Amino acid sequence: MVLLLLTLALVPLSVLVHRALGRDTGFFAAVALTGIGVATLPWLSTLLDGGVLEEHLPWIPTVDVGLSLRLDGLGMVFLLLILFIGALVMAYSARYFSVKKKTSDYYLWMLMFVFAMSGMVIADDLILLFVFWEFTTLCSFFLINRSGDKAPAPAQRTLLITAAGGLGLLTAVLLIIVETGTTSMSQALTHSAWTENTTFTSVVAVLIAFAAFTKSAQFPFHLWLPDAMVAPAPVSAYLHAAAMVKAGIYLLLRFSPVFEESTLWQVLLISAGLTTALMGALFALQRHDIKEIMAYSTVSQLGFLVAVIGIGTPTALVAATIHVVAHALFKSALFMMVGIIEHEAHSRDIRRLNGLSKTMRISLVITLISSLSMAGVPPLLGFVSKEHLLAGFLSADMPAVLTWTLTLMAVLAAIGTFAYCGRIVLGAFTSYTGAGSKDEHHEPIDPTTAHEAPASFYLPALLPAVAGLVLGFIPFVFDGLITRAGEDAQTGTYEAEFALWHGFNTELMLSAVIVLGGLLVVAMRARLDDLIPRRILPFTGVQVVESMRLGSINFGRRVGDITRTDMHGVHLAAPGILLAGLFIAGMVAAPVVGDFDPGHTRMTDWVLIALLVCFLAGTVATENRAAAVVLAGGAGFVVAAWYFALGAVDVGMTQLLVEILTVVVLVLVLRKLPKRFHKVTRTRRGISIAVALAFGVMAFAATFALTGRRGQAPIAEWYLENTYEETGALNVVNSILVDFRALDTFGELTVLGVAGFAILALLNSSFATSDNEPPASRQWSGTPLDHAGDNTTAMRSVFNWMAPFIVLLSLILLLRGHYESGGGFIAALVAGGFFALRYLVAPSDTSVKLRFDYALVIVGGIITGAAIGFAGYLEGSYLRPVVIAEGLPMPWGSDAGFSLTTALIFDVGIYLAVIGAVLVALDRLGQAQRYPAELLKAHRRAHGTSEAELSTVKAPAGYHADPGDLPFEVQADESWPGVHTENDPRGVNDR
């Protein structure tokens, strides 16, 4: 738990450190990750003895949600790679980026990725596993997307592919939880459901394989990894070679025990893995960009890993685990060397790189050692891991013919590995003589212009390369840990014995064939390079995905066109069908629940219904928009009165306040709409009346039949009997919102905040209009709405003395919500009424413009609600209410004592978020809409611009300014928020 928190703490800490160190923050991050990695080494003794490290931090115990962590041998292998390779890449980054390059967000997302990967490999909760899995996807997206103008498209494609796999993992996780009855991964993997329900096992196997294939770039999802090479070398070295792509491998190894008897699992992994290994090798031999070659080599190596995991024998799973280690070492070093070569030679094209072996000898040595390890040449660790991969293929529990067929396919892919390793080394450091070498567009560089990188730059790449060389002589140091990891990835046991020399055996003979075949291909590289086709198919994987992406967008647009209309019938069809269904259900249920009788209605009900009918009839009959708003508001007030009559005071107050604010917002909207509704034909009016009456009858009948006469539910009785004892609250409704169901309310609070920002974005975009047609709002000219100063004199006088009482009422309602009618939502609506009145009485929008950022009010409310939840965590559950002080006198005269709890602070969060959302609508709608294109044209016409030239005048995109910002002299009118110009031939001021 501490390890996870430390990796998370590095994220904000790196931002602070970056202000002082700049790009050298990489050294700080490297030291920190190394320290954390070293601190984990003592755990090895427990793991090697067969133990595991487990911790559980309950979060919301009532729904069995918690932070469950479990570290075993398999998790430890990946955790060490994440931390130590991460440390090397961080140190490398400190010299890869220039001093002037902005890197604060780079370190933030890289360290966030370290946190996400660390959490994923030690998570023992299935939901937690999925959350961290998706977190790595997001981090990868942002790291790619920040990499320049060409990065957004590859970042989007990568996100789409890997996020699709995430949905597959989510589906698998939910199926496992439902079938096994637990969210604990360790318990779920030992459940009997895997053997008892073969259908469940097969479905989950496909979903897990799909998720892993997308993350580990397996055919046909391989294309995102080379596409993501627009990211800088450090990102490629860590995410796309040593960490992110290994997430899929980790998932396959983790779930391997439950699928070892599944033929479907074997077929999927072996076929996809070997296809990917062969295809990746071929594509690497096609490319001239050494970073692209590296990308396809990664795809190929991951294919080896997936295929051998599919074999599923103890030998194969141990081989996959040791190759994960070897691959992380040589591939991270190679990707870092690509960055150094590009940095020093200013090119990655092997057709241009020329003679770098003379000027970059250390870089040559590092690249050579790492490439030999990837090629599987002794005495490097890559040779040891490759021999075990071959042993894994030979250990397949299959007919001999099939076993040898698969093994020979792996040998062929390994020869391709040797060939593209030679292509990397010889292509980067010697003269290229293959296809395109004489092309004038690829003129070789002058090797004397390149020089060796400083030691601080190449050292992070040198260390993993040397480690791969040294560990090749002493691979037995991995025996214990890899054996332990292999046991966690299988149901059987296998004692790993790694050595550089196992005697003359089949694997050694196959290794010799690979080396000889590889040397032959390298020797004939120029001739073969001319023969290898650069395009096998008329399309690429990237083009396919991009076509699918654009096709889905176009399809979505066409689906949207169905309802992107002003025709009411189209919009009302769906709710109409739903309402008809409810009506039919109500009619079926009506004989059971009862009929009209005096016990179900009162005289006041009929009076209120009559009033409601009057208001609604007036609303639909009037042709004046202002009258319609007033009448609709009156209908809402009648509904509020009905709630009060029924004793639902909280709901009635909410309805009343919402109606008030709705009317205010609608009035502000009216300023931008025509004065009257458009004319309709009698036929259309008659149809509309008939449809409206039908809807009303069906809604009334369904509501009457299905609700309200069943007595009190058991849960309602429980709340009434236990709320005060459990929470000290007398207002049951408010207590349900902020005590019992605080998590639901917090979710709604967050949604409200998002809605506020959506309103802000919508209104901002609407204010950027530059239409040349006269706005409809001009039709209000000459009406009372056009004279704000005269129209609000009386209201201003009332507001001046009412304002303090409104604010005080708002605070009282906030404080007393636990005991009497009130609460954060109602109190915020009252405060919203204060701001609404403040806007309505102002003579102009500029005089009432907010001096603070109301968006921060929304954020502050959400943060307040989230932060106070941690106080409840001290009592055992997040968001549980905690008593701060009790027995306090209640200022409004209630007999119950006042208890100050964290629920009140949570209510403050609701209060702030609601006020912020109200302010968004009021402030943006309350601003006078400017028409910059009209104003610019008037100015230019006054200075002799011709009509032809004026037709091309447009305001800048998004231009919206106060009068003082306009490009000519203006002055504000104190009584009306318009503008004056000295020469106003078109009457701009009148508009």
C-alpha cells in the first residue's frame, strides 16, 4: 500500500520539482523510482519461500468495495521491471529533451503511468484491475497526443483500439464476478465455476484474449504500436517496449491457470501469436526507419510471448516469464539508442545513416549488444530466454507433427528476428546498399557531422544492455523468482533451471539453425532487400482503422440526422411509445389497485387541477412568448402548492424555487428569440391538441393506476423509525441524500458539475455568432424589455432591502436541512434566486458581471464533497457521516439538539455546485449578445468600404467582446447595454 501511494505521490511532486529543475526532473524521478524498487527487494525472501503479500483497505464495506492488493512471484517480476526500467527511462529523458522543451506534463503522465502499471500488477480486486488497466490506456493516449502536430490521429487510433479491449476486459470482469460471487481475483481464479461451466469459461477466454491482444499489439490489432511511434523515444522505450505492451502479457499469464484445459484459448493465442511473430518480422524487414523497425520487432517479440503462453505447459509459461525480462532489457536499450542516433545524426532512415561506427563507437557497442540479445546469440540473456522459448514450443501437449510445425514456424520467425537485428545495426552504423539506396531523396549524411552522445545521455541505455550481457553468464539468479512466477501462472509445478549451457540438445540445434539462417539472410541483405515487397496489400492497417473511425463518425452523423430536426413528432415519438406502454400496463393493473373514491382525493385536489388546467390552456393558446413563460411558470407554482398541500414540504420548496429560476432563465432566453410564436395551420393545431390530450389522458391513467395506493414500503418505515437514531437527523429526506445514500448524491453532484460546464461551453459557442442577418431579438425593440433602467426601478428598491434576508434564509435552510425542511440543494436554489434578482434589477449586463470564476465554484463544490468523504473513512467507510459536535442549541427553536456532522459539510459541497451551475446560466445568458460582424461592417462602411468588399468581412472565430474591445471608438449607454459610434449610418446603436 505504501509503495502504491509513493508512486502516486511522485506525480504531483514531479510537477513541483519541475519548476526548479526543469528537464532534470528526470534524474529526481529516476532516483525516486530506484529507491522504491530497492525497498521492494526484501520482499523477495517471503515470495521465494512460497508466501504472498496481501493487504486490504476497505473503502465502502457495505458494498464490498475496497483496495485489495496482492503481490506474488508473477507480480514481483513485472513490478521490478516497471520500477527499474522506469528509473532508467526517466534518467534518459533528462537528456533526451532540450532545455527549452516543455516537459512538466511529460513527467506527470509518465509517472502516472508508473503508478497505474504498479497498481495493475498488484491488484487483487477485479474491478481495481480494470481501473488500473484503463488508466494505462489513458496515460498512453496523453503521452502520444502531446508529441506534436501529427500525434493526435495516432493517439486517437491507439485509444480506440486499446479502449475497445478495455471494454472486453470489463465484460469479462463482470461475468467473473457474477459467476463466482466475488471480486477477489485470487479467489475467483480458484473457483469451481471454471470447470463446471464450460460456456462461461470459453466466453471469458475470448474476452481476456481480446483485451490482451489489443494491449499487446497482436494481429489484427498490431497496427497501433507502430502508429504510436510518433511519440518520443523515452515514451516508446517505456510504454511501448517495456511496460504498457507487457500489460497484455501479464493478463494472459495471470489468467492462464483457469484456461490451461481450454482448446479455444490455445487456438486463439498460438494462431494469433505466431501470425504476429512472422508478420512483425516481415514488416520490420520492409522498413527503413529504425524506429519503425524497432516497433515491428516489438510486435514480433510479443507474438512469441503470446504463442508460448498459449502452449500452456509449465515449461512454456516459465519460458515466457524469463523472456519478458530479457525483452524489457534489450528493447528498452534499443529504443533509447534510436533516440540517441536521431538526436546526434538528425535522421532515422538507414538509407541516409552512413558510417556512424566511426564517430559513435559507444552507441555502436550498446546497439550491437542489445541487438545480439534480441537475436538470441550467446552468451547474452536473450539467448537463454530464446532457448527456453523453443523448449516451450517443443513441450506442447499436442501430436508430434503439430508440435514440430509450430516449433518450425517459431524458428522461421526467429530467423527473421536475427535478420532485422542485423538490419538495425548495419543499417544504422554502416553504409546502406539495399532498395532505394541510390534514391536522390535519401542522400547519405556526412558521418563527421555526428558525434557521440555525452555519458549522461547514453548511460541509461548502456546499463540494461550490459545487464543483458552479464545476466547471460549467470541466468541462474532468476531460478527462484521465475520458478515462483511460473507457479503463479499455472496449476502445476516446474523448477526453473536457467543456464548458458545445457549440453547438446534439440533447442541448441534449433538455435544453431537460427543463427546460421540469420547470418545467411544478413549476408544477402542487399539482394533480399530489393526482393522484399514494400506493399503486400493495397491498404494498410492504419488506413483500415481510420476508415472505420471516419465511417463510424459518418454513421453517427446520419443517425443523428434522424432526430436533428424541429419536427415535434420525431422527438415525441419515443416517449409517446413508452407512455402508451405504461398506459396499457396501468389499465391491466387498474382493477387490482382500486378506483376513485373519497379516500383518495380531496376538494383541494380538484381546485388545484382546475387552476392547472387554466394555466396550461393559456400557455398553449397564447401567441406571445413572454405570456407563455409566465403561464407555464404559474402551472409550476400550482404543482408546488400541491406538494405543500400533500405535506411534501421539501419537494414543494424545491419545485417552487426551480420554477422561479426557470422563469428567470427563460426570460433571459426570450431576449434572443422573436416576440411571438410562428403561425401554424388549423389542421396542425388540431392534431397537436389531440396528441397533447391523448398524452395527458394516458399519463394520468398510468400514474393513477400504478402509484400511490399501496401503503408504505418497508424501507420507508425503516427510515422513519431509525433515521434519528442512526444520524441524529429529523428530516428523513435530507438524511437519505447526505447520510444513507451520500455516494449516489455525490455522483449526481458530479453530473451537475459536468452539466454546468456543458452549459458554459454551449453558451460560449452561441455567443460566437457572426450571422449577417438581423437577430430575432431585435423584434423586442420598443417593448418594455428594451428599457431595463426604467423597467426595474421598483424591483431594485425591493431588492436592496430584501437581499440580506435572502442570503440569511439561504444559510438557515442550509444549516437546518438535517432537522427541518431545507438542505444544500434548496438553500442553493434560494441563493440562486438572489443572483437571479441581482441580474434582473441591473440596468445592464456589464454592471452586474461577475468578478470571479463561477466555474471554480462548481469545482469547489465537487472537491468539498469528495474531500469530506475521507473523514467518514476514518470511521470505516468513505462518505460515512461523522459527528463533529453534538448537543448544540438550535437557533430556530426546535426541541431536538443540533449535531454538527460531516454531512453538513457535504451539503455545503452540494450548495456550491448548484450555485455554480445557476451562475453559469445566468451570467452567460445575461450578457448582451454582440454581433461583431455587423459592427465591423458598419465601421468599414462608414470609412468608404464598398459593398463588394463588405461581403467578405467576417469577425474572427469566437470573437466576442465588450464595447471597449471593439476596433473603433464606442461608448456605453448607461441605460442600455448598447454601443454608440460617431458615424452610425445603419443604426447599429438601435440594435
